[in-house]
Amino acid sequence: MVKVTVVGAGGTGCCTAAELTLMGHMVTLCEEEGCCAENMAAIQKRGGVELTGLATTGYAEIAELTHDFQAAISGAQVIFITALS
């Protein structure tokens, strides 16, 4: 299991976090305060992300949601940046 941080909670970040979680990794999803607030709130309320479609499917319980970038990257072995520049 790899400790992964995904920066950006838009569609790409949420799907990436869910896919990696379903692959068995411990994932932290991090987003700037106020950005993608609906996605972050929905994941927090449900406790995870439901992936459906032709590729990987299943319910992924994201290990951690945070707005604290320093905490999110601390100890991460891999960092994916999916945020717009």
C-alpha cells in the first residue's frame, strides 16, 4: 500500500482518488478552501466516492479529506496534482 495525496477535488481528482483507493492505496484528497466545495462536502457526507461505468467500479472510502496542503503532503510517497493552474 502506498500513501498517496491527490491535490484537486474536481472531477479528475475525485476519480483519481477513488481509483487509487480501490487499488488498495491510502489516499488523501486535498483541495483549497472554498474550491470544489460541493465535491468535498458530498464525499465527506457519503464517506467516499462511488465509481460507475466501463472501467473500475465500486465504492471507495477516501482515507482523508483536507484543505491543509502541508498536512496532505507530509509523509506522502506519491503526489498527484490534478488542479488547474
